[in-house]
Amino acid sequence: MKTRTVSQREHTAFLMMWLEKHFFCGRAVGPSSNTQALAEALSQGSAIPLGKHLLGSAYHLMHQIGVKLSKGEPIGNPGGPWWFITLWLNLHMSKVSQQRIETKTFPNIESEENPSVRRRCRSFGEAVSAFPGCQFTATRTAEYFRCFYNGLSEEMIIWHPYQTAEPIFELPVCFDFSTHKFDRELMDVLIKPGILPANFFSGKDSPTYEFYCPSAAARQLGFGQLPIRVYFAGQAKFRDGLTSSLDYSRLCDLVPDSSTIDLNGWLVASFATQQYKLLWAEWKQHLFCKSPSSYCNILDPENIDPNAAV
């Protein structure tokens, strides 16, 4: 509306477009009613955990891609938050790609006088958004595959963005830089297994869920890395359809209670036990049954193994 205040219907319409096109990046790639129920709840001021919905969508997207790759089918356009996965990879691989996140700048869109002027980044999200892109080539793909196959050093991948003597960025507000801790509610969600909603858009596919298992990345959270435990195995089916809110409530009842855990004296101490290292060595042999050069030759026919020239 050009003259009066924004109505709830107009607010809902804007949120529908934002959620579909920019947040969850649905298959429609345009205006649709897929997120209407979620947009209406948000416009009415309901407390919706968008972080859980976004993470569930990212998990479900990676599952769909993995199924198609294993069957040798074309990926097509499954829809999903590719942008979120890209930002996470940029941050996780920032040391490998030799990107200094503290020096990145971001467009100063808040400035009405000159919005083209850039300012220093105020969060990790803004910093990784400013990473320069590169052209996708077979050679670059083979190089990255070799890195993942052979493994990266702990100095390159084990780092805790928020556990620094001086804060790099002033955001997020849910992190207290004086105590180096997230607020209790968020930390409670981070450290325990959980249920993530997935495929919750209105359509022909029924809503489902994904499992969140923090034990798979305990070192990234600053804890000791034990062998991965799939907490919900044997308690619930994987990605079963949800027909009612009661089904989802029953799943949430399986989430363990962490109210008795005292994190006041918790300090960052990331390490990996020998049992985990043996587990990962066996899992790596299961994933890759050939030498890295054979895979790199498939990805890049012109690949030259640097070790073969010796």
C-alpha cells in the first residue's frame, strides 16, 4: 500500500515471497502458496523457530541429493537452501581457501546517502557472503576431492569462531563474549539430539523430519569427540511421514532432557579419542575403495598424480 500502513494480508504476502524465494528457495522459484501457513503465523507474531526449519530443509536437501547421486539420476531442481550450505562450507573451509574473514567488507545498505559504500562485516554470515567466487572446473574439483580424500590437518578445520580473546564481530547477540558462551536456551539445543522439521510446505509430499545428532561434530562445538552415536536409532523410523501435530509431538518427547547439565564451568577442550579415530578410518575405507588418483582421473581426465612423477 502506498499511503496507509501495511495490512496483515500484505505483510503475509511479502513473507510468503521472502520465505519461498530467498529463505527456503523452493522449487517454484517465484510466488506460490507453499509457505502460506508459515507466513500467516509469522505475520501474526507467532514464535516460529526458523533456525530449526532452515536446518531441517538443508538436511533434507542433502539427503535428496545423496539419493539421486547413488542412483546415478540427474539432480534437477529439488529446491532447497543451497545458499546456507554454501555459506557453511565457505566458513568451514576458510583456512583451506586462505580467506581472512576479519578483513572482509559488506555493502552498507543501511546508508541512505551512499548505499554503495562498503563497511566492515559485523557477523560471520556477512563475512562469508563476501568471499570471492571462482569458476567451476574439473581440475579444481579434482583438487578438492584429493583434499577430502587424504584428509585435512586439524589446524585447518578445527577452530572455534567464537572462542577468541577478542571478539571478531559484534553479532550474534545470543553470544556473550565476556563469558564466551551462548545463551542457555540456544546452548541446550546445540548439545543434545533433536528433531528437525522437513518438507513442511503445502503440497503433494507429506511433511517429514530429520534427526539432529551433535555427536557427529562434537569437536566443532568445543567438546571431546567420541564415536558417533545415532541417538534415535531403534526409537523412531527415519524420515517417516507426519500426518498430524500429535505425531511430531510424540517424536519431540524422545528428545533427551538436558536440564540437569551444568555448563557454567564448561571450557573449550576439543579432542578426539582413539576409538573415534579408528571408527573414522574404517568408515573412510567403506566410502572410498580405490586410490585417490583413480577418482581424480574420473573427475578430471587430464589429472596428473603428483606422487606418480617421483
